[in-house]
Amino acid sequence: MTPFPRTGRHDRDHRVPIVRIRSVADRRFVTCLALVTLGASLLTVAAAQPAFAAEIPAGAQSLQSVNVSGSYLRHADYLGSIAAVSSASSAQAKSDATFTVTPGLAGGTGCVSFQAANGMWLRHRDNRIRLESNAGTALFLADATFCVRDGSVSGSVRLESSNLPGRFIRHRNSELWLDPSTTNASTFAADSSFRVTAPWVAGRRSPVVKGLYGDPNIAYLNGRYYIYPTTDGYSGWAGSRFKAFSSTDLVNWTDHGTILDLATQVSWADDRAWAPTIAFRNNRYYFYFSGDTNIGVVTSSSPTGPFTDPLGRPLIAAGFRSGQMIDPAAFTDTDGTSYLYWGNGSAYAVRLNSDMISFDSAQVRTFSLPNFREAPFVFKRNNTYYLTYSVDDTRSENYHVEYATSTDPLGPWTHRGTILSKNLNLGIKGPAHQSVVKAPNSDTWYIAYHRFAIPAGNGTNREVTIDQLRFNADGTIQPVTPTL
């Protein structure tokens, strides 16, 4: 049982009813043939593979009609349309014609979603293209996901509904509708084709991973940085899939897709796929994760899988100790010893056995940390161990990060205070559930964390970003300056 009433995101002792999609036949979206290229700024066409030519880079983009000169896809009064936009247009018109392109909310290779500056998403409803807030339902996510196809002219794209195959976004009388490709055959291809252009309004540097994600675990593995997040946007945090992203520069990220789906790959959990972490030992990768408020472990020879479940049961079962058994974080010391930290309400740690999938339950430590709520994460610098953790609730704008230090990975710990908190002047709310990584061959450190998606996110619509972590001469951590 938890030591206090569950009032925030970890109101997780009660299952949240969701629609479980278990097979390809059940899914309402089709597999798309296009590729979304992360980190790019302009449309590129892979001439050698014409079937896969159409793509829309993630990030801020504008889409120009191919057959109505100077007109761009935009929203007005919450309805999609095309309208003339130029350098002389108002700032509002330019903003309305700029969208943040993300991987499709409902998944699918080469499928994308479009978020407006006000945080709402383009979706189809009654075949009309509209702007609405993300309801987090399976229907909304599918309605807001479009698969990228080749357009009518070289370098253009068309947008096919993920859950109504054969229907495309097209303009008729300047309004945007979802119509079947058999409509007005002579003009349909051009009416539904758009050129991807530089955005009328420049996008933000972050989120570094485009789309709705939280609880990022960042690690440096095999010459690349990896981020393993919770997939967000679901009511009750009821998603089942884990994804991975990698980068060589912390700027341009490759989406490796779903690396683990509880609904199909884990026998003892169906959903509530939260807050993963990863470790490398014995020439294998060990991926620890929360599933249905248990902690599990799967293994692979690759940091992106495929993963297998060596136990066929949780590594740490719900009810093992007080509070919820969630938010694992792996740490391997310089002597090669590995530890696992976890907890919500109470903080725990244990030394892992050399097989990385077992431990002596009699050796589990409980930490007393001021204000601790969840997300313990440990790293080591200059023989000092740093335990960072999250305070308050992920649905609160006051969710923030505090830390403690020790000379031993199992404590005792000395509380040092807050290092990351909200900045309402920038619209940054709830920045926490952190992880830390060191750049190789340096003393340069970075902190990855989530915050409310800007501008209209909340505790289930979060985004991932990265800032530098700096230290004072005495080894204490300087307050992090959250950036956009």
C-alpha cells in the first residue's frame, strides 16, 4: 500500500479502462511506407527509392498548396483551410500556417501528426479537418495521424488518413476535408498535394524528441546517446509501448520505433508502460521498465532490441514494499557493480547480482529523502554519488527536481536542495523526472527531463528536453536554467 493517498499521476493503484488493440487486424491505421526524417529542416527525396520518397521532417514546418499559388495549409476558427500567406502577412497568420510535425500519435511507420502553436492538433471528424485538444483516446490519436504519400508533383506530399485508408486531406473551396481519392479524379491529386517549406514561424530548439513523451532515461551506449521515454498522450498514462531515440550530437535524433510493447511481448503486464532505464553488462543490454506498477527486465544484444523477457514475471512485483514499484533507474559504478533504484512515495535501492536480473531481497535499502516523490536517479562524479529525484506530482506545474549526495552508492544521503523547477515566464511547467549523462572523455554533463508540452500540455501531455548540468567548485550542482 502507498503511504499517502494517491492524488497525482501515480493514482495507479486503480486500473484505467482502455481499449486494447492487440493485432494488426484490430488496428484502425495502416502501415505507412514513408519515412519521417528527424532533425532535418527541409524536405528531401530519396531518388533511389521512389516508393519511399515522400516524407515530412519533424519539427516546425509549413505546407504550401501545389495548385493554389501562395496558399498554405492553416487553421482559422479551429477549422483547417488553405489561405494566402506572405512575408507581409500578420504574425498571427504566419503562426496559423506553421505546425510542429511529430511522429504519428497513433504510431505507424512514416505517419505524422500536426500540432498548432496553441497546443491543439489537426484531426478529421465527420470528414472535416479540425483543430482540437488531444483527448488521449484511441479514436483521437488515430484521427490525428496521417501517413505521408508522394504528391502530384516532384517533391510534394499527400496526407492519407491512418484509420480511413484511401482518404486524403484535400482543399475544396479553400476548406480542408478528408475525401476519397476517387473524388473529382481530374483535380484530386493536385488538390491534395502540398510542398513542405521552411516554417513561417521558427520552431523551438526543444523538445529534442518530437511528440508527446515523458520520464526520459538518457544514456551513452556504443558511441551514441539514447533516450528511452514513456510514450505520452494516453488517459491515465495507459500506453503499452516503449520507443527509443538515438543521436550523436544531442540535437539530431533518430527514431528507432517501438522497441517493446507490453501488450504483445510481456506476459504479465498489458499497459501502464512507464519510466524505463537501461544498463550494459555481460555484453548485453538490460532494459528495466514499469509495467502495471511492477518492475520488469528484458534483455537484448542491441540497445534497440529485439528484447526478450528472461524471467517471465516481474523482477519487482507490485506490493513488494510500501508505495508503488515503479520508476527504475540503473547505475553501474566504476568498479563494475550495478545497482537498481526505484520507488514512488518511498525510495529503494539494491545491488544487482552479476546476472543483472536478480538480487538479494534482504539487502534492499530504503532511503529517507526530504520531499521525495519518485524517479530516483544516481550518477557519480569525482568520487561523489549524486541522487536526483522528483518532488510533487507530474500533473502539477510545481513538479521539480531535488538532489542529495553521498560517498557511497547506498547512502547515507545529504540533502542539497532544488536544482530544476518551473519558469512561468517561459511557459515551462512541471520540469522533472530527470536523468543525467556525461559526454564521453569530458567533464560535460547533461540532464534530460520532461515538462508540460508547450503551450497547452499537462501531466499526460509532456515533452522531453535536455539542458546542461553544471557544478560549483565544491561539487554541488548549480540550479539548471531550463531553456526553450
